[in-house]
Amino acid sequence: MVSYLIFFITVAAILSIATLGLNLQWGVSGQFNAGVVGFLAVGAYSMAILTMPESQQLLVKLNWPFAVGIVGSLVVSGAIALLVGLATLRLRSDYLAIATFGIASSIQVLANNLEPLTGGSRGLVGIPRPFESLGAQGFGYAYLAIVLGVLVIVYAGLQALLRSPWGRVQRALREDEVVCAALGKNVVRFRMTAFVMGAMLMGLSGALYAGFIGTTSPTEFLPILTFQIWAMLIVGGSGSNAGAIAGTFVIWGLWTLSGAAIVSVLPPQWQAQGGALQSILVGLVLVLTLLLRPQGLLGPRRAA
């Protein structure tokens, strides 16, 4: 029971970092990123490629430390986001969503086909994990401490950033881009920085997930994960960093508990449809939130 609780909190905290990144893009800056899972995949594969042992039959054999893998995933995610931003940030609303969704799908296709680099459909197995010498339980506690520490740092940094002039401009940009441009603000630059920083947080989340699980494959980064993270943000409260974290724990708890219930209650011939039932349940909660409490559980806080 304790081991499962550690697993649950660790994964929820990792996903919270991605939700915070989406909140920066959408809740603060108003950019509709429908390709969240693509940046998670970039971070995870960056971590794997940079840290995999030399014994693996891969094109790149660096075997760098875990910390270097984390930094590398941030750099690669930021670089990819910059390229994506240059191509898409002049688009608006649904056009931006379609473009980012297509880019995420392209990243998954590349992960499936660049076998010498990504392991193809089989993925990469045996990603070195820190603290494995402490045993399974020791590793769980140590990695949980790392993830919670990173989450606290990210949350505190975002809170300070959003109270700064930069954060106030971002909120104003979300409300009325034309007025911001008329006041002399560089709209494209502000949108770009928010998009890249949010994508880097998503990449960081993917890297931490790969370091925790020890494997990565294209099947772990399907579009349903983008839906889950959007649901986490909306249920928790778009525009609120605390709400993003709370919503992540609520939706991830609902997803895991419903999965356990499906395995326990449904007959084996129905369990194959369990994933669809989980998605329907999360969708129902999302709709009820939009109808009954559109500001989310905690609701956005106005910048001071």
C-alpha cells in the first residue's frame, strides 16, 4: 500500500509540472497548445538518449549522468518549442491548436521510425535511474523527494514570475492583444517566451517520468495524455498554479481509482474497454466542472 501511494504521488507530481507548463501557455498567455504530449515525449526521449548505457545498440551512446539528462531535456524541449513557435505563434485559437496537434503527432511518428535513435516501436528500455542502489523502496522515497523538490521550485518560480511585470503583460495579452500592441509591447516576443517556457516544463515532466519508469516508448505518449492534462488544468482552475496542481491530483486519482475499479468489478471480456470508460468518466467530470464551477476548484487569482 505504501509503495503504491509513493508511486501515485510521484506520477501526480510529475504530471503537475506539465500542467503548470500548460497553465503558463493557456491560463496566463492564452495560447491553445493541443500538442502537450509531443513536448512530454521530447523531454522523455532526450533524457533516455542522453543517459542510456553504452552497451545499448543505439546511434548515440553518451551514458551521461541523470542531472545532465535533466538539463539536456530542458534545452532540447526549449529548442524544439522555439522552432515550433516561430512556425505557429502567428496563428490564433483553433488554427494554433490544429498546428500543435499535428506537430505532436509528427513527433510520435518520428519516435516510431527513428529506430537507431529512439528504439522505434519497442522504445528504449533500461534508462539508468538514480538511487537504484538503495533498493526499490529507497529509490521510491528518494525519487519522490526529488520530484516534490522540483515541483516546489517550479511553483515558487512561476508564482514570482507571474507577479512580475512580465507576468502582468502576459495576462493583459490574454485579455486584449491589440491593446498590448498599441501600448508598444512586443506581442510576438511575449507569446514566444511563454510558449517556450511552458514547453520546457512539459519536457522536464517527460524527463522525470522517463527517469522514474526507466523506459520510454511511443505508446506512452498518445493524444489521450494531452486530454488528461487539459482536464487537470480546467478542473483545477485555469490561470491558477495551485489549481493546476490540485486538478492534476484529482484527475490522476480519478483515473487510477477508476482503473482499479474496472479491473475489480468488470468481467474480463469488458476490461479491454476500460480505457474508454476512464476517458468517459474524466470527460463527465470535465463537463460538470464547466457547467457548475467554470473557474475550477481553486479558480484563478488576479495578479497583484
